Amino acid sequence: MCNRYCQKAVKRMASQPQEAVVLVHGLWMHPWTMRALAHALENAGYHVYFFGYPTVRRDLDSVTRQLAAFVNSRPESVVHLVAHSMGGILSLRALKDIRKPGRLVMLGSPIAGSQVAHRLQKLGVHRWLLGHATGPLTQGAADKAPSRETGMIAGVWPWGIGKLVNRFSGPNDGTVGLDETRADWLQHHITVNTNHLGLLKNREVQKKVLYFLQHGRFSGENPEAPPAGMAD
């Protein structure tokens, strides 16, 4: 029989969340910029972790490996990823080394390559402004389908610092063009009327992130749609 100490231990284990979310910020950002989203996830019962990294001063291949190790070391059995902007590119690259099951939601991530990054490179200022992030941002990460259910939420309110250096030819969030957030394998893609930074605090975005983490698709989608990575 389980004594009272055993019962307390069992109760404590049962009260601990079995699913966690790792938040990955973008270029020039810090973990605290995702605090509003973390609060919404915590209220929904997820254990939230922040993955912080120097976005321009460190080789991002090593950062990618650190992200995979960070996710794998979480105690929860299921660990999801929610990533903003360049954080989505890092997350996609890290998936091959991540052993924990879970889903990935990207927010305004230029997985097809960033026009703004290309423009800064052409102007010759990328070494100072982008540093080690130049490669990942110009190359993107849309060439290979991930092994987990993946969704993208893109902003379409064109107000942001990216427009200071780049003239977008189509819908955009002021920093990332809508086309930059697409890939042939990406089956779950929706837009929200907010800009690039607004994706971090927008309540509609928060609701859509939670729905995707719970169902593997966004609300209103065809439930029979093929999962990411399984399209012909």
C-alpha cells in the first residue's frame, strides 16, 4: 500500500504538467519579449521555458545545437516549440536533433529567406547589423519538411522597421513578407492583422497558438488536411 508520503508524491507528480513549451525569440530580441505569450501558455496549463541566445554574436550552428539539447533536457514528456521570426529558422534546423515529441508554431518566420536581410547584405551593413545571423536569414530553412506538425502565423499589417530598407512587393508585416513565410510542405498557414512585433502580444495570435498546440491545426482548417511533411 502507498503510505501518506507516497500519496503526497503521487499527487505532486499528477499536478505537474506533462507538456511544456519552449519559446524562442528572434533577431535583436531577448526572452522577455515573449512574456505575454508565455503568460497565456501558462494560464492554459503549459510549463513554459525561455531559450535565450545572442542573435548576432555567436555562430548559429552552435546555437541550434544548444536549442536541441535544451529541449531534450526538459523533464516533460512532450515539449512544443513556439518561435518568433529568426527563432523559427533555428527551430526548424534544430528539429533533426530533438528527441522530444511536440508541435512547432512559428510567428512571422522568414523560412524562405528574408528580403530585408538580403537588402542589408547588398548595402554592405550586414556584418554590423546581422553578424552571424546573415546566413540563416538570407538562406531560410524551407528546403526540407520537418518531422513534426508545424504551423505558421504571419502578420499582414505593413508597419515596421523593415520598410526603412526594403520595398515589399506584396503583403507583409513591416519586416517580413508574406511569401517569405511560406514553403511547399507547410500545410498550416494563417494570417493575422498585426505587424511583426505585434505577433508577440496579439491576443488572436495567442489563441491560435494554443489551438494549434492542442489540435495540430488552426481553428477553421480542414481536419483532414495532411500534416506537415506528409504532403505530396
